[in-house]
Amino acid sequence: MKFNEFTDSMCKCTTKDCVQGVSDQMAKWGAEQEKQPDPKPTDEQAKRLEAMGQRLGECIQKVK
């Protein structure tokens, strides 16, 4: 899952520039995904996305 790759990349960041670079990549990917049909995630997928989002946020906060 691409979001997991972004999360892993963000958690490896040690500088604000790195965080910004990953954020920019995520924004570009998100814009591309908006053009795709939006299938509703299963409950398990939604839980995984929520956990990844929380981890992503924690990793961003470590750098700031």
C-alpha cells in the first residue's frame, strides 16, 4: 500500500526538509488518487489506514 510506504519514509526523516519532501510526494500522489474511482475501504482497511495515519503524525511530530 502506497500510504504505508509514505509512512515508512516519513518515519525515517530526521530533518524538516525530509518531512516536507515526503509531504510533497504524498500531496502529488493524493491529487492523482482523486482522479480515480473511490472504492469504499473495508473495515479492516479503514482500521489499518487509521493506524498508519496516527503513526505518520507521530513521526512528523518527532522532527518538528
